[in-house]
Amino acid sequence: MLNKFIETLAKIRYDKLSHYFYGSIAGFIFTMLFKWFGVIIVLVLALLKEVFDIIEDYQKGNELRIRDGLIDTAFTVAPAIFFLIIYLFF
């Protein structure tokens, strides 16, 4: 069972892990300082980053990957939500 879990973790792309890592840092800081509003700040920052990525892809003539941008946003905001839950209930 542990091997299957490790194999599943190995399939997560580096980009998603990077979003989760930086979302953890921003989420911890903003959630501890602003609570609910901190999650909104992280969400807005993640969405702005993805909008800039979409604009950059469009200017380069690359294929637009809006779905990937939304998944990246989810990976960035998830830690902030987790920190908020921990902060409020524990």
C-alpha cells in the first residue's frame, strides 16, 4: 500500500509541486496575518499569475492551456485553505 502511495506521488508533475510549495509559503503568511482575507489574497495572486502566463503563451503563439492554469491555481490555493482550517479549528 505504501509503494502504491509513493508511485502516485511520483506521478505529480514538478510544476504542480512548485505551485503547492509556493502556495504553502504565501498561504501561511497571509492566512496567519489576515485569516479569511488571506485566502482571498492568495487566490487573487494565483489567478493573476495564471493570467500573465496565458497572455505570455498567447504572445508566443503557444497553445492556450486554461485548464492547466486552473489546476495550478487550485494547487496554489489549497495550502492556504488548509492553514485556515487548522487556524480556525485547532
